[in-house]
Amino acid sequence: MQMLKNAILSKGKAINRDVLLVDSFLNHQVDVELMRHVGDAFAAYFAGRGITRVITIESSGIAPATFTALALGLPLVIMKKQTSRIMTGDLLQTTVRSFTKGTSYELTVKRQFLNPGEKVLLIDDFLASGEAAFGVLHLAREAGVQVAGVGIVIEKAFQAGHQRLVDAGIDVYSLARVKSMSENCIEFVD
Ligand code: G4P
């Protein structure tokens, strides 16, 4: 998606070979016009597959997932990273480890938002080693829900996530695939 690649090249900053800062349009401040185009692109790719809900993980996946859900006319379910006193009832939970951030969290969703037999679409901001996506796959399997695809805004194609998901039979559609990056150069696949 050229508009997204242009934003990455003009506003993104690789702080090293592994981490791309995109907090001026995706992770902190959000370019909603760009996110509208992102949502339309995911909706065009995943339309007609019988998808019943869009799923994301808080927090940076929410903006692209919202516009995708809007374009598809579907509800959005936000998986939580933290529970609270008011998050009660029948919960599905799994531990996800983030290698990029060096942290772990309990990925949590209420079972009532994942009905057996449904087909869901996972939308997230970044794909690195795929741990978050595998956490969602795990909870979906527990709920008896099929993951019909994974839409990623920025994929770090030099990390293993994409191949791991493809090997698990998942259709992964990434709008920008970063092949390599350094402080003064960001290269895309294709
Ligand atoms: P994985 O799920 O593919 O294995 O990725 P990993 O654990 O390595 O990273 C997960 C967290 O790190 C996610 O944020 C993701 O957005 C973020 N992340 C990964 N690579 C980059 C990068 O190059 N640049 C930036 N800016 N973020 C990256 P999160 O913990 O879910 O936080 P949030 O921003 O969604 O709240």
C-alpha cells in the first residue's frame, strides 16, 4: 500500500535494525485518514469470506481494526492485556511474551464475544515473531472459532512471524513488508 509506505519513509524512524518508530501516525498520534485507507484495504482483501467479527489486541491495533470493522460492517472485539475487577465472567486467557518489548501479558477475552463456529479476522499494527497472533489463535481454538485471516499494517519480514503463521495455515495479508532497516534506510519487500 503506497500511501502507508510513503508515511513509513517520511515519518518513520528506525532506531536500530529491529525497531521502527511510527508513533507520529500509528502508535501514539494516529493518522485517521491513513487508517481509513488501511481499513478499506483490509476490507477489500478479506471481503466475502463469511467473517463475523474483527479482533484486535489493545492498544495500537485498535485504530486500524476499527476502520476495518467499519468497512466490513462488522463488530470489533478488543482483546485485553490486563484484567480488572470489572472484567469478570467466563474469560479465555493465555500468556503472550513480547520479545520486542521484553514483557509478558495475559491476553484476555470474554468467551461471550467468540461464539463457536464463528469466523474472525485478526488485525494488528505490527507483526514481528508472531507471538501475539499465536495467542489469539490459541484463544480462538479454545472458543471453537476459526481465524479466517490475519491483517497486519507493518510486517517486519526479516522476523519469523509471517512464515510461522503461513505454516499454521493462516492467510496473512500485510500492507507494508519491511525487508530491512537501519538508521538511514528502510527497504520494503517487492
Ligand atoms: P509479535 O507479537 O509479532 O511476536 O511481536 P513482539 O512480541 O515482538 O512485539 C509486540 C509488541 O511490540 C507490540 O506492541 C508491537 O506493536 C510492538 N512492536 C513490535 N515491533 C515493533 C517495531 O518495530 N516498532 C514498534 N513501534 N512497535 C513494535 P504491544 O505490546 O501490543 O503494544 P501496543 O503499542 O499495541 O500497546
